[in-house]
Amino acid sequence: MENSLPLNLYRVKKTNLIINRLHIFTHGFALLALIYYRTTFLFQTFKIGDKNTPFLPHVLVFFSELILSFFWLLSQAFQWNPISRKVFPERLPGNDKLPSIDVFICTTNPIKEPSVDVMNTVISAMAMEYPADKLHVYLSDDGGSSVTFQAVKEAWKFSKWWIPFCRKYEVKARCPAAYFLADESEEGNGNGKFSSIEFIAEKKKIEEKYEEFKRGISKVIENTSSYTSRDHDPVIQVINDANCGLDSDETEMPLLVYVAREKRPSHPHHFKAGALNVLVYYSFSLQMRVIMSLRVSGLISNSPYVLVLDCDMYCNDPTSARQAMCFFLDSQVSPKLGFVQFPQRFHNISESDIYDSRLRFVWVGFRYFSVVEDYFTGFHLHCDGWISVYLDPARPCFLGAGTTNLNEIFVQQTRWMVGLVEVAVSRFSPLIYGPLRMSTLQSMCYAELAYDSFFFLPLYCLAIIPQLCLLHGIPLYPEVSNPFFIVFSFLFLSSQLKHIQEVFSTGDSIQTWAIEQRLWMLKSFTSYMYGTLNAILERIGLREASFLPTNKAVNDEQSKLYRMGIYDFQASVLLLAPLCTLYILNLVAFIVGVAKIFHIQQANEMFIQVFIPLFGLIINYPLFEGMFLRKDDGRIAPSVALLSAALCIIILSFGSLVLVY
């Protein structure tokens, strides 16, 4: 008789649901009151022709508030119906009834993506708790590097020892690097096998094999060029040896395949989406220049299910694939299920996480058109009627390497923003293309991500205009005695307290709230702006599309600063100058503005305008430290601070002429 117990369950988080919807209605009502205040004020000012009230600053601030209100509305789709899911992989049918799986891992540069780390991901995928004859791992090397090709052979040799060891002792951390760094008590969890003499001896032997594996890769790197090319022939190699796919215990090994697709400078290759599609539909040229499309994995394994991993995202739970199968083998879900999504979690994040690399919120692909192929593919699958499942188990199924230096954070975020804006300004814009093809809430979720980069517009306005008006004694907000002062105060407190509640609900501290506020501002003023501009230039043909992989190589000095919770400001001037300029501008506005309003007794009218720069100065205090207090190599260079001061003077001079007079 077939097991009637469910493979998965979900429950609504009722407490979060009540809090979220109460916030939506109260905050939304306050936003309507703000809009009413602004429109009536502007109408009356225009009607009576008040020459003493500059019209432009009020219009720009109101425009900024409308944009922020629109973004807030879109973001509430994520909050409307919070649920959690639980799976029961032990209830799955026997191994003989499980479907086969193809694992796709993409890499492109052995310098930015160190080979030892990439091979650890490959090995962890091969070591998953899944029938070996139904597990096939494909490594796509988009750089066609000889280093990666030789390194994958070293990974194969080590995995023949590693996989039997994991099977025998039911090891949880199937990534060897993670296993040898882990506390044995965490791994053992009461398992008596871990205290046996046999285990200790075998672990020592495996550790020696792992060191041998790392030395082998080091020799490959020393003796082989790390050169990557956009002009190379295709290579498909099933990695094997004389034992024909058997491990050290003479049992079957998962299939491991190396793939380097053909690339020519004259043909678009579509970055990561193209690399993934080669694993699905591989194109090659025959004589007579006839182009034929064949699926590499289809020719070799042809599995009905695919697991896609970043090259640094190793399998942290050996049951990961089985957990996903709890949905794909559920007859009530599977007919319309397009994909199961796991959250991105990282193993190298410090306790303070000063760069907000944890990605607490839901973000994570084969479609062309955008460099964020995961977003664009998911969007199209949902538009075509497929559904998806988001699974966030207590033990993360996969762990990756988070970005831990400021320059790479900005570069990575800029790349993401380029891809999202490409979608936002196209015919696939979620609020245009989506509503007739998916639910309103889904359209809002995709729209919130697509339009995220446009945050830089209202934030630049609010970082400059109220400050300039503060210096000139021009009030832009209701005075303290005005009933609408309560509305503006409530909106600020409501948004911040809701953010703090979300931070606390995930087990984080008030420090996390401050860091997320800071990084949101820093990214908005840099990555969001540059990403939007680059996408628009690509759209009109003035810039060629590009893809820079995130540098995963560890810099010891940068890593030391990160672990100490100190920002490393060794970044491009183009990234630092806007941040420092705005900080100096707000510092000047706060100091001079406070002195002036107390001198002319205008504090009642200007309270909010004093608070705005003060909040920004406090949240972004590390910028002050970097410019004026620190002397180490990670500080902001004096030349950048001087340039920013000059730009600040220009804004103060010309901005006042434009806005005030």
C-alpha cells in the first residue's frame, strides 16, 4: 500500500501575518495623509502665488515621497501571506523509484573563483545522499581554463575516497573543506561511530588524502596557465579512470562531466545563461557551417530534474536533493511545479556582517535578455503558469561564500541592478507584462525587485534638497505644532520599527538593523545609480553588455578588517566620491543649520529638516571615521575626501541658485 503520509506541509505564520497586515493598513493610511498634506499645500501655494515659498524644492521632495511610497506598496506583496514549509524526505519512495538528477555548476575564472573552492562544491554535490546511478554532476567552465580542467580530475580522484567515507559514517557536512573545519561535536550529534578507533584512523587517512588533493591543485596552478579565453573550441569530457567509475570500496560513483562550450568573439554568448543552456542545449558547428543543437546532459544522462549551483555554493545538507523531491514527487503540487528555491546562506559571514552580505530577504536560470538570468527565467516560468516553492529548512541546504569587501559588494550589486533595470525598462516590465499572466501579488514581487535600483532618485533628492533648504531657513515639512507633524513622525517610526521587528524575527540584533539601513543607503547612492545608468546606455546602444564575476579570492588584509568589523574603503573613486560628498554636505548642513535655526529661533519649523541629516550622519558614521579619524590602509584616501569636499562646495553653490532663487 502506498504511503499516505504527506511529503511536505506548510503553515501560515499567523503572528507575522497579523503584524504585517496591521502595519500595511496603518502605514498606508498615514501615507494617504502625507499625500493629502503635500497636495493641499502645493495647491494653496500655487493658488495664492506665494513668492516667498520656493516651489521647486517642495515639488521634488513630494516627488521623492511618492516614489518611496510606491516602492513601499510593491514591497508589501512579500509580507501579505507569510508561510513556512516542512519536508519529510524519509517518506520518499525507495531509491529505485527516485528520478535522476543533473547538477549544473558554473565557473568562469580560476583566479577570481579559486579552484580549491570550486572543486569542494563539485565534491559536495557528488557526495549528496542520492543513488549514485541517478546523480550526474556537470561542471561548466566558461573560461575554458586548463587549470579548471586539470583540477576537476584531482577532485575526481579525491572523491573516490571521500564519498565512501561520508556514506559509511553518515557525515552531514559533505564539503570536505567545511568538514575539516567543523567541530566534531556538531558533526557527530551523538553518533557513536565518531568516537570509534576505526573512525579516527579513517578520518586521519581521509584528511591526508584531502591535503594531497590540495597539493595536487597547487601543482596544477603552478604548472598550468590560468588564462581564460572568449575564443576557444568546445570540450566535453567524462571524468573517469581505469576503475570505470567505482570508488575505493568498489561501489558506483556519480557521473562527473567537464564542459567548456565553444566561444567566439563574433558571437554573443549570453554569459551565465548561455553557459547553463549549453548544458541543456549544446550548439556546435559542423562542416558546411550547419548549426545543430544537442543537450549535453540529455545526450549523457537526460535527467528530468536539474539542480543549479553557483561554483562557491556547496551542499551543506546531504539530503538537499531529497528535500526538493518532497515537492516534485507530491502529486498535488508537481503538475504545475516549475522549481524549488532554496535561500542563499553563507559560511564566511562574520558576526557583525558589516557589508550586509547575508541577504536576509528573498532575492536568487536559463533565459537570455538579462544578466540576472535567475530572476528573468523565474519570471517567465511564473508568467507561463508554473508555480514555485521556497524552502528554508533549519539546516541550510547550501552554503556559499558571501562577498566581504566593499568594492566587490558595489561591483556585484551594480551588475545585479543592470540586469534588473534591463527588465524594468523593457516590454517584460513586471507591471506591464505580468498582471495578465500571473497574480497581482506575484507581479508586485517581481516589480519590487525590477524597480529596486530607482531608489537612488528619491534618496539623492532627500540627501540634498532638505539640507540646502535648511541652510537657507526654508521649511519643507510641517512644524512641530502642526497635526501633520505626527503623520511624518509616525511614518518614520512605523517603517523603522517594522524593519526592527523583521530583524528580531530572524534572530538578529539592533546592529543588523543599522547595518542594513547603512548598506541600503550606500548601495543606492552608488550601485543603484551606476547600474541604472549602465542599463540605459546598453539599451540605447552606447555601451556593450558585460559580466564581471564576483571575486571570491580571499585577501588576508581585507579579511582581517572584515573580521574586526572595520570597513575597508579601498574602492574606486567613482564609488566613494558620491558617498563622501553627500556625507560632507549633510555634516555641513547639520552644523550650520542647527546654529542658524537656534539663532533665529526657527527650531519648531525646521525640526524634521535637522533630524534628516542627523539620522544619515549617525547611520553612516563609518564614512566619517574613514575620512577624518582612521590612518590605516583601509581608510578613505585624503585625495577622495578633498575631491568630495570640492564637489560639496559646487552642490552648495549651484544647488542653492537652482532650488532657492
